Amino acid sequence: MSQPPQSACLTWNNEPPLSEATLRFVREHRTDDPRQLALQGRRLPDVDLPAALNQIAGWQAARVKLPRWAATDGILYPARLSMEQCSSELTAGYKASLVEGRTGQGRFIDLTGGMGVDCAALAALFPQADYVERQEELCRLAANNFPLLGVGHIRVHRADCLNFLPHAPQADWIFIDPARRDAHGGRTVALAQCEPDLTQLEETLLRKGTRVMAKLSPMLDLTQALHDLHRVEAAHVVAVDNECKELLLILGPDAPDSPDDVPLTCVNLDSRLPASSLTFTRREEQARECTYASRPETYLYEPNASLLKAGAFRSVAYIYKVKKLHPNSHLYTSDTRLPDFPGRAFRLTGMSGPHKKEAARLLDGGGKANLTVRNFPATVAELRRQLKLSEGGSVYLFATTLADGSRVLLRGEKLT
């Protein structure tokens, strides 16, 4: 079995990355406001205050995003940008669920390690694991954190993934998270604009790993990605609390011949509730019948963000037996309540035209509502100005178009 060159592996001495005085300050003040703590700098000569404030801010972010990490003594956190870009425990756990039971007895490689959240979750399923990252500080933190999280078997390599890959050992699974900004800092929508370019690297990755999991930006054009790559077995659109967070592509030997037959799974993760998911293919989406409502019925449904991103518009109507309001509105209705619908549900309490006088009657004279626009010739901001609406309250308004082409406002009571 080939091994990475020794120059790719960074070794660390046993010196703690922060002084005991700095660590003590972090422990004593981790629930305090970092902005207020910054004013104490001149009175704490033994404390590396910038490093301490970074650790305090990191721990405070981890309490929500990485609760297990925050509850583990000794974890060290990177700079703010890495904390913002890292996966949450919820999404890392979902990735692990896709791999669990399909690991063989071999190795896992994370080629773009970052903070190591995904690596820690996935490597726990393998007897051998490698973390690859080109930033020395992130490697240093990973080497500190992995043993504390119970995955001390991960080998940490400071290297660029493109330099590491030719010498990498064979693996059951490889994970890669390409950089998602172009050279000018703009967000990318195509795989070829990411670094590294998966369209050029796909075959090399699959020579080194039986399967590859690629984490991609939710801004990416999913349909284009499925056509640009040739070995996609499955795709997953992952939302957390109804906000799309990432696209996952699984590359491997069982890819269908056509991108239209790749299974697309839409999942919405919520730490308080069981995950909801729906799986379909583009071919099924095109073939499924969809019934359109002549008028809205008792209940209104808005699919969660992962379904809207994946384009499961006809599939959700077919699977849940609901009627669509319009081919392009992506709102659904029924006369009976569907408690398991994957999205928000409302009881309709009124309908009017979109003009100010009609809307005033619909709102009973109130000037506050939660406004959503679906297939309507105005933005939320424009419509708020036109109707003199402020944000919030318990009223939900949907500005949309019905099957007969009429523009309407629908008032709903949100159901839990």
C-alpha cells in the first residue's frame, strides 16, 4: 500500500498552544461578552488576550453549532471564518449516516479537513483515517482536538490535497469540500469554478477511493453538477431548520447511466424533531401527474427549502396527494390536514386581491404580517412598501398566482 510522503505529515511538539494563564482566563470568562473583555487587555499582562477572545467567541458559537465539542474540555477553536464555514454537528451526523454500514474494514480520507467537524464524525466509522489540510494552524488545532473527541487514530497531514492525492493510500471513502469562492471573492455556481475542480479530479479521486463524498455549496446549480460529473450515485440536498446548508454528491461504481436517474434526497434536519426526507429522480419528476386547484382549499403548504432547491415540485404533489396552486407557484393545498407534509402548513383564513384596500380588509386593519412571495410580480420589499406592512406578528401572508392566472394574497394561520 502506498503511503503519503513524510514531508506531507506535520508533527507537533508537546508544548500547549496557549499558556496556562490564557487557558484559565478562557475557562473563567467563556460566557462573558468578548467585546467587554477586550477592554481588560492592559491589566492582564500574562494573558494572550486576542487568542483568549478568539477561544471564547469560538466556544460561544460551538454551544449552538457544535454542542458536543463545546461540552468537551480542552477543545480549541479556529478563527471566526473557519467557525462560520465548518459543518454543524447535525449535518456532520447526517453525512456519517450515509456512510455507516458501507465502510468495509479500511480507510477514510478527508482531503480538505478545515476545522475537522466532518472528519471527526466520519472517521469514527473507520479503523484508519487521514485528515489533510494546508493551513498549519488548523492542523495544529485538529491534532489537539481529535483525541479529546475520541478519534485520536486520525493521522493529521499538513498538505495541499492535490499534492497529497497521488501518494495517498487506497481508501473506502474520500471526503472533499472544494472552496466555493472565485479569485475575486464572489460566490460560485458551477463546479468548474470551485477549487479544486471536481470535473477534472473525478476519475483520480475514484482511482484512490471506492466512493467519494463531495460537499458543495447550496448555491451551486445541482442540475448542471449532475451533468458535469459522470459517476454520481446519489445526491442529497441538506437543509437545517428550513435553510439549505449544503449539497452532497456521492460518487462511486453504482452510478446510473443517465443523470436523470440519480436519486435526489431532500432532507430537513431539526435538532428538536425527526428529520423529514423525500427521494425522487429527475425522470420521475418529469413523468409524475400533478393536479392543480381551481381555488385554494382549507390548508396551504409550503415545501421546505431542500425540496424547493432540488426541484421536487411535481413529486411532492404526487407523493402527498395535494394540489398545486399554479405550475410556477410551488404552493400546495388540500381539504384535509397532512401532518407529515415536509414543510410549513397553514390553515387558510382569508383571500383577497393584491391591492392595498383589499389587503387592509384581509388584515382586519392591522399593519403587521409575515410575508412570502411565490410566483408574483413584486419582491417582498416592494410589496411591503405598497401595502405598508411591517414584519412580524402572528399573521402569515402569501402573495402568489393561481392556476387561472389571478394574483392573490392568501392569509394563513401557521400550524405546528
